[in-house]
Amino acid sequence: MVEQVQVYDSHITIKFKTGIEIISSPKSIKGFSTETAEVDMLLSLSIDDKLNDEVNDYLTNWKESILEESSPKTLYEKIQQGSPWYTIKPIDGKGILFSYFVRNDMKFIDNEKGTLVRDNFYVIYPKIDKTLLFGLLNNYYTYFQLEKSGKKYGAGLLKLQRYDIEDLIFPDISLISQHDKEEICKLSEKLLYRNDISYVREITSIISSYSTMSYEEITDQFTELKKHRLEGYTNGN
């Protein structure tokens, strides 16, 4: 019945059929919003509650397994140090999500619901209008930068680090006309609810007016980079 345990500061979280919703994988998200994402259900119990035998047995079994295998290394070291090995810091998921492993679909995802997510996602907390930022992230100028900076792994995977996101270069927002800002926001809203890649192209087209690289150039270069990465996977298999 119990499949997995995580603890968020003062809460023990156990995977059951009912409980707190959590998004475990980017594959669970269809489109650019978490509104219809597939979720796992986690039951949260206060650390001060008396835990039943099932929970205690589960924690004990995992502790013994980790000590025996000396893996995962981080948890093994915590147990050796006498630290609360099953605790992790809580993650505020309400923001814009981005998976640090990418294969086919590079995209930034709106998590307006604030659904809990695992730590295989980066969470961006907008400091400007969220809808505008959503458009400035979901276009080929941004995708191209990440495709270039990410580290290529086997199976066609691209791994992105936090600094790859932080180093992104955007158009100077103060130079974008009010009309274009409004158009980007409109397209962002459509992208959220219709999951149509044509809106990414339209946003890219607007942003091209503020870039030294034309729409055609950025589209072609991004497509070529992505194709090369995925072809390496295909040829290797």
C-alpha cells in the first residue's frame, strides 16, 4: 500500500491513493499548464502525530536498505551523521516550471494552481507581469539559448542547470512597445489553454523585431540544433 516517503520539513508525506497532489514527472504535464496534469496522491501527516506501524516499518526498511547499499549517497551520509535523513525543504511550486531534463519538447509551464512538484523541476517566480514573462520564455530565442548552453547526454537528453536559466538574455522590456507587450500576453494566454505551438511561433515573430537575428534565422538555427541532438540519439540506437 505504501510506495514512497518524503518529508517536507515538519511533515511526513506518504504515497497513498488519496492526499496531496504532486507532479512527479514532466511527462505528466500535457501542454503549457499544470491544469490537466496527471498527479500522484500523497497523504501528509504531522511529525507530531503518532505514526502507525506501517509508516514506521516503511521508514525502517528504507533506512536499512540505504545503509546496506550506501546509496543514495546524500541520504546515506545524512543517516551516518544522525540527521533526519527523510526530510527535505518544501518547494513552493506556484510559478513557472521548467524541467531540467529535455528531450523533445522544450517548454516553460504555468503552475498557477501551485501544485506540489518534485525537485526535477526548476520553479521561476516572476518579478514582472507573469503572462508577459511566460511569452518571453516560450519562444525560439529562449529555446535556442538553452539548446546551445545545455549539456548533451545520451538518449538525446539535454540537461539544463539553474545558471543556464539565469543567464538567458531577453529583449529590453522597456523597448518593447505597449502594443507588442499586449500581443505577447494575448498569445501567452492562448498558449496556456490551447497547447498550439503556432502561438510560440507568433511570439517569436514579435520578439524578432527586437533582435539582431531574424525570425527565419532563429527558427532555422534552433530547429537544426535540436535535430542534431535528437539525430545523435537516433543514430546511436
